[in-house]
Amino acid sequence: MRQLLALALLASSLSIAPAALADPAQASTPLPAPSSAPSAQQLDIVVDADGFDAPSALLAGTVTLRVRSTDPHGAWLGLVRLRPGVTLTRYLGNLERAMGDDPVDGGTAVARDVDMLGGVAVADVPAAATLAVSPGRYYLIDFKDVGLPDLARRVRPVTVLPGHAGLPPTATTRITLTDGRFTAPEVFRGPVHVANLSRQYNEAMLMPVRPGTSLADLDKFFTEVDAGRYPNDAPFTGGPTGVVPPSPGRSVVLDAPLPAGRYALVTWVRDLRTGRMFAAEGMRTLITVEG
């Protein structure tokens, strides 16, 4: 239940909007197939209870974050870029507020503070997220660490240098996030292209569910969580694997070796217009992952 509580806090605070690997105009078009360009850079990151290490510099183009966690509570690793005039201290303060007792105003401030490129959430299995990056100064942050007194020390600055690090991988499945709705196939296979076409940052999390779980069961659970109550009979049998919030117009390619079975596709993010969890407003679905 500690992980579910942490997820609820993350959702309450981060009312996030979508982002695409290239730009909003390209978010609804198929990802390019690999060509003779070099492969995306790959960063192998291991997260434990003390944090993580990451390279301080990358080349512009694409980067794949391959993440696994030895922390039983998993990891929610994302890449952000501060907007002009915003300090890291200000952003982290607003993030703490958003994930604490001021989810709407704090989340709105976070949306103003940074461009969210997305990233990857891992639980029981490792996973990878491929992002597009342009030259500039970025920060890698494990959102699970929000609330810890040494949060600033755990954040890793990353400088992206001019260059071209190749094309994203080919995705075989697509998830589209619009305002209050997922568009996704009933059966998932292979890498997944997650595009955020909504008005605010949002996320896409896959969570294994108990046999026989229905949409009504998900609705009942998220209605309770939205009201600040955390049921003991959660429909989930494991933690989330997926894409942490990208800003509107951005996208991420997720690749995760999830066991075959039935999963809920959910978001724990709050709608900044209403203050309610998107999932409690009906943004959830059930899918089957094929091995």
C-alpha cells in the first residue's frame, strides 16, 4: 500500500500534459523506421534506495533510458528542462507542493516551470524509454524521491551537446493520450509509442490486475483514492510500468518485457481544471499484453 499511496501523491501533484518525440504536429504520425543513422544513445541506470548515477553529458538526437530498480518501491525516472528564468530550487519547491497538499496550484506551477520530456516508471521488471532531446541543460529526477530531505542532491544534471544520436526505435503499438481518454488497442505487442495530445502533462501506466477485474472495479478503486481513501482491496497485483508524464505535444517509445496477461492502463495524474484524478473521471482501460 505504500507504493499505492506514493502513486496517489504523485498523481495528486503532477497534473501533467503530453509530449511527443518530435513535435505536436508529428505526434499522430508513425514513428520513422530505423535507417543508416546511428542508434539512439543508451543509458543503463540502476536505481536503489540511495538514488542513481547518470552521465553528465549526452548528444542531441535520441536517448534511451534503460532503467531497473533494486528499490522495492520502484522508480519513476523522468527528464525535465527548466524554462527560461526558472531555478532548480523553485521547480523542486513547486514539485514538492504539487505532490503534497497543493496539487492543483502546485501542478499548474510545475507545468509552467519545466518542459517534461517523459521517462520511464519501473516496478517488477526493467523497462526502457526513448526520448528526443535537443541541446541544452536538463535534469534527471526520480519522482519517487519527492518529499525526501535530500531531494536536490539526488537530482542529476545532464548537458545535451550538439550532435545527432540517431532515430527512435520502431514501435508496434500506439497509445494516445487526449483530454480524459486513452486511445489504445486491446492487445499490446512490442515497443509502444506513447503520445500526449492533451492540454496538460499526463502519463500512461500499465499495472497487472487480478483475474476478473472489470472497469467497474477500477472506477470504484479510483473514486475512493480520489477522495483520499486507500482501499485494502486494490485490483492490482503489481506496481506500475510505463511512461512518466511528458508535456503536451511530446511522445516517448516504451519498451518493457512485461509478463503476458491482463493489465489496467491508467494514469495517477490529476486534472488541473477540476482537481480530480483523471482515472476517477474515467481515463482508464483494460488491455492484454502478449508475451
